[in-house]
Amino acid sequence: MGTTSARLSRGTIARYATGSLGTGGFATLPGLVLTYYLTDSLGVAALAAGAVITVAKVWDVVIDPVIGALTDRDLARHGSRRRLMVIGALALPVLFALTFAVPPSLGPVVAGIWVLLAFTLTATAFSLFQVPYIALPAELTPRYDERTRLLTWRVVVLTLAILLFGAGGPALRRVSEDPFVQYLVMGVVCGVVIGIGMLVATGVARRAASTVPQPIREREAGTTDAAAAGIREHFAEGIGALRRSRPFRLLLSTFVLQALATGLMLAGAQYVATWVLDSQAAVELLFVALIAPALLAAPAWGVVARRIGKERTFTIASIVFAIAAVSILGMLWAPGDWIYVPVGIAGIAYAGMQSLPMAMLPDVISHDERTHGPGRAGSFSGVWTAGETVGFALGATTLAVILAVTGYVSSTGTQVVEQPDAAITGIVVSFSLAPAVLIALSLLALARYPLRRADIDRDTESQAA
């Protein structure tokens, strides 16, 4: 394991949390604007836009477990997960800008291919950082409550990032009346900020290097030969973690369904602002309503979790989110500014839905270490990242399918169109009822999650002995 029973330093927590400036930005901005960019700026049909995003994310699902195994081998060979994190942090800003730099003269087909290739490469760079980043908490501290503290402050920065990119990213488009310039400026500025946040967090990986037990390095050293460990073997390690750990399967199932729900709402926010609230600026107000309460709520959820446990607190947060989401269905009959109230309540719940499962993942890894041996945190984080990717990707894909089925009319940046009533209904349902149903399904898996504080304390005592 990583550290002993000592509390994590403020510097360690701050550096680790800063990484969420990058992860939150990348998770938020493409989910918010990429589908809309394809359908309403480049003229790509809604179903084709969903396919572009889905194909890129399918690649993520393939590559993330491989990266997880590679970062475990980096830890064994070099004593740090930092190498892949740095590569991803340096490459992402350039690739992110290219995703939103499609020349307007190319036409919908070529534009869609451009975005597909650029976004796939961007997502790969992001995974090089994200997978080892998620693996770090299990090595930084073995303590149940310290992990809650670490991940709570990570989510505070994450919510700030969502606010910054969710409101500031679309606002950057106002620098010009030209749609091409709008998205290019947004891509360049946001890509640089994302990269800076990631680079700061790599310092925690360097600090964690000295905490790797020598037996793990010796055990893994024999498997670091690239010729001996191909993609199939790397992928199999991640799948093996999923197969042998029941707590991991249940926690991941819960998280993926919730990522699908929140990804669906994220992708639909721009459409709600444009076609239900009749205001392009409303998307920024929606994000303020979602994130401002979450800034205070994340530490509060941490306090509650220390009293009643992460698992029960996670359940409460999920229920509150589902109730808030389903109430938004009233926009079908009475659209108006009242939507910001349930969105704010959902934001309070969302803070818990982010911090608590991330704080539970190191517990799952520790439990697996006690029963199957240490040194596989990267394999767990690789599958976790793949699952999160699937959830958010299917959120955008589900929205694209709903839009296509309900007759949504795509357009280029200069066209003015009118949407049919069925499309407006589909937009509201995708932002309310559909996410609430997904959250309800996720609770079925969460109810079966077996690990509690006593289990983690027992694992910690066993490892110390």
C-alpha cells in the first residue's frame, strides 16, 4: 500500500484535486457541445452525430484496460505511474483544439470524419492520464475516511471545473459571429486549461513512487517485457479484475448507469436551452444552477459519509437526484425559469454521486489486494474508466437516438429551423424522465454492494500485519 496511517498532507490533496480541473473539463465540454456542434454547426444528421461519438468511445473501451495494465507495469518498473500521465497531459491540448477546428467548407460527411478521428485521438490522450490518475488513491492512503477526504476535495475541484467549462466554454463562442472562429477559440483555450490541470496532478504520481513496496516491484518486474505482454494480455488483466471482484462489478454497474443518466442530461442541456427555454445563454444558467450548490454539497456529503458510511450516503444522494430529475418533466406543460430549482437540487445530489463512488473504488481495490495480492490498481482503474466512458458515450448516443426518433431537424450554423412538437417532447424527456429511470436501475446494483467500513478496516489491519 501507499502511506501509513498518517493523514494525507494538504499539498498531496491539493495536487491530486487539481487534476480534476482537467478531467472535469474533458468530461463536461465535449458532452455539452460536441453533439450540438455536429448537428447545428457542421450539419451532420443527429443519428450520424451519435455514431461519431459512439465509435470514438468504443475505442476508449478497448484501450482503457490496456492502459491500466501498462500503468501497473510502469509502477513496478519505475516506481511511478507518472510517465503515461505526462504524455496524455501534453498531447491533449493540441488534439482537443483540432476536434473543434473543422473548416466550414468541408461538408457534413468529411466534417464528421474529421471530428471522429480528432476526438478519438483526444480521448486516447485523456485515457493515458485518467487511468493512472484514478488508480492513485488506493496507493496514497489505506484509510477508509482519508479516501473520502481525498476524493471529496477532488470533487470540489471537479464541480468548479464543470462550472468553468460548462458555463465558460460556451461563453467563449461569443468572441465572434463566425461559427468556425467560435469553436476554434473555445477548443484552444479550454484545451490548454485542461492540460495545465493534468500536469499539476502528475506531481502526486511522482510523490507516490516511493511508496511502492519492493515485493510488488519484484513480482511485476518479470512481466514488464513488452514482447511478452501483448494487448490481449493487458486487456485480460482488466477483465480478470472485473470477474473476480463482486464488489467491483456492483459498484461499476451502479456508476456506469449513473454516468449514462448524467451524460444524457449533459448532452441535452444545450437543446433544452435552445428549444425549450428559447435562450442560448440558458445553458450557462443551467450549469450555474447545477454546480453552485454542489460546491458546498461535496464537503457536506463527506461529513455525512463519515457518520453513516459511504454506501448509505451514496444511496441517499442517488434518490435525491432521481426525484429532482423526474420533476423536470413538468417543462412539457409549463416551461419556465422554475427549472433552475430542481436542477440545483440535482446538483447537490450530483456532488455526492461523484465523490462517494470514487472514494469507494480504492476500498474495492484494497479488498482485492487482501484476497488476491497487490499491484493491480491500474487494471481496476482501466476498467473503471472504460465503464465511465461507455456511460457518458451512451448518454450522448441515447440523446441522438431520441432526437432522430422524434424528428429533430439538424442545421448548419447559418440556417434557421423550427422543431416539431415531438422533438421538443423528446428533449424534455431526455433531460428528466429517462435519467431518473436510469438512476432507479442503478440503485438495484448499489443495494447489493457488500463492503462496509468494518471490512476496509479489517483489510487495513491485515496489510499492516
